[in-house]
Amino acid sequence: MITTNPFAELAAVIPPSAMQVYVVLMVVLVAAGTIFDMMHKKSAKYFFENSKKAQQNATRSVDGGEKFSLALKTIGKEVITAGEFDNPQRRISHLFIMYGFLVFVITSAILIFAQPAATAAPVTSLLWHLGALSLAFGGYWFWFFIRVDVSAEGRRWYQLVRADLFILSLLGMATFGILWSLTQGGALGWLFFALFLAATTTLFASVYWSKFAHMFFKPAAAYQKRLTKADGSAENLPTLSRDDPEQQKRHSMELLRDAPMEMGLGIKREPPHHY
């Protein structure tokens, strides 16, 4: 069953060309939502202005070779292995979600564009199902065991906010996609397909309101942080003792300009209970 192209039987009712148009439309919606998000939050403007400000405070120049090396390190740690997560469970959950999503989306495009017939390569269909299962596993792990304990915020666990839109639409896409594939050919199968389509459309059409665009900003922010450490600008923060007047001036918060560089381990005296 999981080696069967789930879109093959669908092609008897919905033309493959219509499926292909839908995929292209989803890509356009993601691009448009990301652009609108950047315009609304002025992310690109912030990065550009922050980069110019950092250059003014740089103590050394970074050549092209070093920049390329920093980019590889960013890809290796923050992108491929999600090394920015200190919590091992959150990191593993994120990796299941990220790679499951990538495999699921890529194989969906292959099955719809390159192999719409029932003779599609079984390995592609197998990867489609495994991607959905990985996405669902990581997503439900996050939702039930890692997600912020909303009771700490005075809300019930079932009370949803806009920030939940991204993960819920992801879970809906993976869950209903699997159920649709396993129940094709009957009324229940069409119900799951409708829910799968609704969740997928919500995911890609709500980029402007969800955390989807965040996936594109994180690598850029991580690379910029590495670059500022390399050129000495250090995001315009003190790098040495704050007893040095020049270092004190670098701190953006006047309240902390006289604070010691090392605050001690007070923040770790009581472990968090709501994450």
C-alpha cells in the first residue's frame, strides 16, 4: 500500500494538469507570503541596516574564503543538524519535522509532475509515506511533549492562538495525507482527501500569518551572527570587559552598560517547568 502512488487513482477524477497547477499555485503563495512578511516586518531592511552598522564597528575584514567557510558552518550546524537547539528532544523533533517535510514535499512534486501514472517508481511512493510519517511523528512529539505549557499562560491546552497555525496545518497535512492514501476508493477516502487538501492549502496560503517564513530567516540570521563574530563587530555588543569605556558604549541597552560581562549561573538555579 505505501509503495503505491496516492495520486494515481486521483488522476481518474482530477486531471494531472489540475494537480500541477495547484502545486505551482502553492509555490506562488509561499513566495508571495514570504515577500509580504518581509515587507511587513521589514526583515530585509533590518538585516541590511544592521549589516552596515556592524561594518562600522568591525575590527577586521573578512575575505571571501572565510565568508564561504562561515556559510558552510552555518549550513552544517544551524540548517542540517539544527545545532541551535540546546534541548536534545526539541532538536530531534525539529529534525524529524524538517526532513519529513522536505521529503514529503519533494516526492509530492515528483509524483504529480514526473510520475503521475500508476506505474510510478515504488521507492518514490515509499518515500512520500515515510516523509509524512516522519513529519507526523516529530510534529505530534512537539505538540504533546515539548510545546510551551499554555497553562503557565493562564490558558487551557485546547485554546489555540495564531502561533499554532503553522504546526497544526503541518500535522493536518501529514495526518490526513496518510489516512487518505490508506483509505482511497471510498467515501471516507474522499473525506480525508478534502481534509488533506484543506490543511495543505492552509499551510502554504497562510505564510504571512504563520511561522513558515521563519524557516527562510533563521539561516540568514545565523550566518550574520557568525559573520559579526568573525569581523569583531559582535552585533554591536561588548566583547571584552565593560570596565573599558569604549566597550561600554557598544552596548545597545544603557541599563546594562555597567553590568559585569559574566552574570553567573543564577539563570540556571531553577530549571524551567513550562517548556
